Amino acid sequence: MQRDKKTVMITTTGCVDCYVDVKILKDYFADIYHYDVTDNYSKADIIMILGCIATQYVEDDTRALIDYITTQKREDAELVVLGCISKVRPEFTPSQERTTLPLDEIHDLLQQGDLTNPVVPYSPDSFVEADFFQAKKERKLQAFQQYAESAPKPYRNRLAAVAYQKIFEIFRHYTDFMGTKISPCSGRSALLRISLGCKNYCSYCAIKRARGQVRSKPLPQLMDQVHQILAAGYTDIVLTGTNIGDYGKDLGLDLLDLLDRLVHLEAPLRIRMRNLHPKWVIANIDEFLKLLGSGKFLFVASPIQSGNDRILKLMNRGYGAEEFLAGMREIHRRCPAVILETHVIVGFPGETEAEFEDSLRIIDEEIFDHIVINRYTERPGTKAASFMDKNPEKVIWARYKRMLLKKLVSRPLRQLKALYRLNYGSY
Ligand code: SF4
């Protein structure tokens, strides 16, 4: 008797690179094992979650999704958790002792990265379950209430606290919306994962523990994939990887080699770059400026993480704030059409109020169209987790709020223009 086809659901709480992993796994189960692939966990025989642990609050989401699916899935369905959480927080993933899946094969597939040439459209909203999302919103609210309770005196009385909460919620939703719209990826872009892993050892980072050393995709294969993406009708290509600045370092190549090939392609192409380490920008600024001058670049995201050199040293980032900002100023001056994004971590252990002010001043630079602000959260097994002079939660929240509010009122028109150009405009 023909056994009914098995059904698998694969989802992630992770980053853009995990979207590529999800696509690879969906193709693998469909092509190799002839499974049906579904987005509905109640229909699935096997549910696979690629769980993220980049920050404590994303880890909370991942664990909440695991708990949620565990209670909601069919009793006979199997739940398998992979991704960074399985490497950094295996204690929070279900045992895989009795799994029927070829896990070693799957690990190898994810470790190698996509040796196939999938066209991976960026479509963020197909992964998260509606009611799980509702639960996530409630968790965010709880996180804020904790903050409201630790807020300075005037907000202690009920009415003021509620009013304050509502205003802040509106801000949060607005920033979340802007964050999804002013991003390296939009519904018109396809993802090109050029490498996995990285060569750096940032003291706060758990991703490196999960993704390991850099493994780059050979250039000829990448160019084949680019042609497939263009043939599929996409003009926007997002170069992604754990740290794309390390692309090619394991192959005797450099990211410049790939960018040069892309710029000289006879095709209407727009390049978006995410996770570009500032060290690479500083080291290659002259050649990069020449390539940016081609007009083929739409978006560059390079995370500065702090505006203070002592904190950058503690983070083991390997550059000074001014040398990076000087490069970005030059990019902004000579290629104003390129949308620039950076990331800042607030509340890093030992960060003083004055050092935080240095990060706050990044906004005054008026270089960046978008700044992603992250609250420092301790990650297991990282060097920063052993640092003694940790900032209290309420200090971290207060700095986060200050920077968020300052960012919001800084050049709103420029933010809206970037939003329009990335999602709707004809560039
Ligand atoms: S560059 Fe630093 S933060 Fe980024 S993945 Fe590598 S170690 Fe982590």
C-alpha cells in the first residue's frame, strides 16, 4: 500500500540568511524526499524551526515559538529545532534522539550553504503564525511595562504611565514599520547568500559560535545564480552572509572581485548589501567608491555598533569610529543616491553616559538614512558575558529610548524618501 506522502513545515525566527536555509530545506525535502511542504503546522508530520539567538529578545521569541508549536502541533507530529539556537542553547531545543530525519545530512547541507542556485525571493511574512505573533506583541508590551515600572518618578502615577505607554507604543509600532520598510530587503528583491560564517571575534556575538569560520560560494557559481535571479525577473539583489566583508577570504578572492563582476553585468541590476563589516569599508574605500559611482548600488548596511572607541575596543570590532564615519561621509557625499544604514548597540557593559553620548552623536552626522538600535543583551559563551561592569536593564532601556526618539525626529523626510525608494519608487 502506497504510504501517504509526508508533509513538512519549515519556519524560522531568524535573519535573512535563515530565509535562504529555509528555502534550501524546502527544496531538499520536496526534491530529495518528495515531501509535501506546507506553511500550516497543524497539517505537518514534521515541523522544523530554525531558531535565532542573536539577542535575548529574539531568543525569547524562538523559545516562545517552540513552546507554542509544541502545544499546537498534532500529537504524532515531530518537532525538530535547528539553526543557531541548536548550537548555542541546545538545552532549549527538543531532544532529537528518536528523530527519523537524516540530521547529519541536513546539518552538512546547512553547513555547506547553498551549493544549489536557488532563487530566494524575500518574503518575510509567510513564516510567523498569526496567533504566535499576537503572543509576541504581548511579550513586547510586558517588556515595556517592566520599563515603565522602572521609569523616573513623574511616570509613576497611573494616568501618566498609561499615557506614556501609549505614546511609546505608537513610537514602537512606527519604528517597527520603518524598520521593516527601510531594510536591505523588500518584496521586489531576491537574496544572494554569498558566504556563511566570518573571520571576526566580536566579544558580544553568539552568531559566530553558530555559523563558524567563513565559507564563501565560488564566484562562477554566484554569477550563475545572479543570471537565474535576473531571468526570474528580479532586478534587486541582496548580497547577504554572516559578514559579507569576509567574502572570498577562504578562496583567495575579495568582495571587490564579486562587486566588480556585478557592476559590469549588462543588466538592469540594483545591488543591496547587508552585514558589511566596517573594517572592509575602511580598507577598500577608494575602490568601493569607484564601484558605487556606477549607480548600481541602492542600499549599504554596515554596523558601526558604537560611536566610542573604548567601547569598540571592548567589542573587539577592530576599527575606530571616526575612520569608519569618515568613509561613510565620503560615500554619502559622492554617492547620495545610495541609501545608508548602520546599527548601534546601546548599554554595552562598561558603557558610560558620556560614551553613550558618542553613539548618540552618530545621528547628528546625518549620513545614515536608517539606524537600527539594539539594546545590549548578554549572549551565552561570549567574552562580553564575563565583563563585570554591566549596565542595569533600566539604564539600557533609557538609552534605547533616548536614541530611538532622537532618531525618529532626525530627518523624517529623508527616512520616508528612503522608504519610498526601497519599496515603491523607480529608483
Ligand atoms: S562580524 Fe562580529 S558580530 Fe558579525 S557575525 Fe562576525 S563575530 Fe559576529
